[in-house]
Amino acid sequence: MKIYTRTGDSGQTSLLGGTRVPKDSLRIEAYGTVDELNSHLGLLRDHAAGTLDELVVPIQEMLFSLGSRLASGTEEQAEKFKVPHITDADITALENEMDRMERELPEMRNFILPGGHVAASQAHVCRTVCRRAERLVVHLASQEPVAEIVVRYLNRLSDLLFVLARHVAHRNGVADTPWKPRG
């Protein structure tokens, strides 16, 4: 199978099911940012030398489903193409993982600055890209139908990525760097 099709040379692309839309449409921007997040998560896994695969690979798989649902255009199209669902159980799994990691962390008393360990910093990059994806999906949902669970999943995932950044730093002996506002 060839990667290039030349069908996008005019600035249009196809949603799942064939509907043509401009490449700069909000829907494309939303699922493109989810794809960017997925790539950043891959880099996080690489920086963590495989130690986060058990947690991150299922999240990456879920993001493929989430992006495919966004690329479907409608829930009906997603169902037609048998795109996997995102469920409350998926969100609960993120919450349970956050609770598990937080039990190992010192209490946070300040805002913290990203940094200290390359994998922890990459988790913060993932968190900020996730927040951008969430903002884009919220914007999209204000104009077109989007399942609300998509926003909830991205919101919870960004929370998990923050806790994960702290957890990775802590496991590597790096203390949080508190933000010290000028005053």
C-alpha cells in the first residue's frame, strides 16, 4: 500500500467514511492534536526506557480510538466502522492509576515547574498537548456533535499526565521544583 494518494494536494482530506473537509477544519485540528499527543507519548515511553509501557501503551491505543471517533464525523459513522468506544471504565482506570501513583508522592504544596528528568519533562509536554487537544475538542463540540466522554477522557488524561510527571521524577530521585513567584 502506498502512503501517498495525492488526494490531499488541494488542501482537502477525507473523514472516515469519505466526507471531504478542508485540512484546516476544526475537526482535523482536534484529531490531529490527539495524534500529536500520541506521538509525544511514544517519545515519553522511549525516554522511560520501557518502564511506562504497561501504562502508556493502552492509553495510546485509546487515543487511536478517540481520534478515529473524531475522524468519523458522526457517532453513526464511528459505529458503522466499528470504532472502539471510550467508556466510563476507561476514565475510572485513569483515576485509579492516579490514586496509586499519588500514594507514593509527597504532598504537593505549591505549583511546580516542569523539569528535572527528561521523562518527567516529556510527561509535562504530553500534559500540555493533551490540554490543547481538550480545548480543541471543546471548541469542536460547541459547533458539531461530539460525545461528551471524549472531553472527559482528555481532561482526566491530562490530570494523569501531571501526576505521572511527578511520579517519574520522584522514582528517579528528583524533587519537585516549586514555583516561587516574585513578590
